[in-house]
Amino acid sequence: MDFETPHNKLTQNNGAVLLEVSSCRKGCSAFSLITNEKTVWVSEEGLPQSFVIDISNLKQRPEFNYFGWYCWHSYTSNPAAVELDVTADYTRYKRWCNFQAPLSSRPQIFSIDAIGKNWKAIRVTIRETFGAANTYMNKVFLLDKYPREKKFRVIDESITNISDISSTSVEVMKSNQDLYKNPKSKLRFQLEELRDTVENMKNRTEPCDDLTEIKNEVSDWQSRMGEINSNLKILIEKVSQVENNARRISENQKITQFKQEIIHEITKKKKQKKKSLDLSRKFNQVTDKFDTTEERKAGELLSMIHTKTEEKLRKIMQLQLDKLKIDNY
């Protein structure tokens, strides 16, 4: 991609300012991310790595519908998982988008929800690479329109930068003479040149602009489908939690209903007991008027009633014990 494309508004010439960066190697400044120079930002080892760019004073400030970056080689240190955050006050950041990028030496451009003029700065965080302990980028983009330039690749790297990018590469070469003294490094560099030549030959016949745009839209929808699937999984988990909670509530309602039935039965027995005692008193009053024979018969009847009354009392006490056990449960 042409670094001077008019669609990219995230440039120093347009007023973008680099506020902070997590780390960078000597000679590989993060200012290269917003300049038109063909340079590279390379971080120190350790992930994640991030940088913040102020967009509050951009000369041209449309709504940004696309975000992306450019890495000139397919190294293990290429960004794989990238986060884009925005802030309106430089202190609190809001997650705007997550990106899962393929390993590629072409510009990575993604469709995003429009970033309006109320946002003051963006923060880009590289969470994962393709295996390396450090990362790098050549340029970072904010665009209002998808670029339609036919030239998507710029190859003007120095030998030093090629060696610096990946933590798995050989040590930095101080000069061309040092490079050719090391046969292994010379072969590696020649392979890189051969791969670039083959890539350029493949790109001589570019697909039409409409087809390229459709492919990018399809790729964007694939990433969005992944997000939708993830959200569906979360929704299913929440539904399962609601069902479990409803099941527990139903069980608690059944226990409460059973307790109420027991209490009602005990109250009923108490009323029956009171009624039995009243009948016993009335019976005693009647038997006082009978003669001895009648008293004997009445005594036997009273004894039978008393026995049954005791049985009922024992049952009532058992029900009360059952109630206490249920309450303790």
C-alpha cells in the first residue's frame, strides 16, 4: 500500500501525535508508524505491547470506518491478536474492536464501527504474535474509505531492519560485508529476496477492485460470525443458569407448601383435642347424676375415651416433632 494514500488520516502530516509506546528497540522508533518514511517500529521482548496516538487535532477528521496496519514480511513476530481502544479523556479507554489477523506481508484492513469526532485518542495493543516474544509494525491506518490502490506492497527494507524484526532471527548485521562473511545469514537473506520476487510476480496481475472489496467484506463477515458464535455460547450459558435458578425456586416452593400443610394439620389436631376435652367435661357432668351401676358403665366409657384421647395426643406430639425437623431442614 502506498504510505501516502489520501485515505489514511493517521499520519504526522495530518496532525496525528504519538503519545506513548510500551517499548522499542534502538533505531526502530514507534514514530515510524505515523510518518511517510519507509521505516519500522520493533518492540522489546515481552507481550503485550501497545502504543497510543492522539487524533484530537487531525486536520482532516472524517468518521473512520476502517482500521489496519502494515507489516512488510510474514515473520513470527507479526501481530496476530490486536485490540483497538478509544478514549475521550486520555484516562479511561473503551474497547472498540478485537482483530485476529492472518500471517501476511500485505496490509491488514478491517471494517469497524465508525469512530466519531468525540474520541480523542486510540490505543493499539498487540496481545499475540505468531510465536515470537516481540512484535513489529511498519504503519498503522485509520481510513474513512476502503483503499482502492492497486499497489499493495512496498519493498524497501534495509538488511538491519530485516534482522531486527524477529527474535528468532540472527543477530543484527553491522554492514553488508558482515552479512556475506556469514554463509548462513547470506543464504537467509537471499531466500528473503527470492520470496519477495516471487510475491511481486504473483501480484503483477491484480484482481479487479470490486472483487478485492468483496473478498475483504467476506473476510470481515467471517470474523463477525466468530464473534456471533461466541456471543451465542455466552447466551446459552446464561439461559442454563436461569433454568437452574428456576428449578431451585420451584423446589423451595414445594418445601414451603409442604410445611404449610403440616402446620395446618397440627392446628386441626389441636382443635380436635380441645373439642374432645370439652366433650369429656360434659360427660363427667352427666355421669354425676347416674347411680353406682350407671357410674361404673360411665367410668368404663370414660376410660375408653381417655385412652383414645391419649393416643390422639401422642399423634399430635409426633406431628409437632416432624414439624420441628422440617423447620430445621
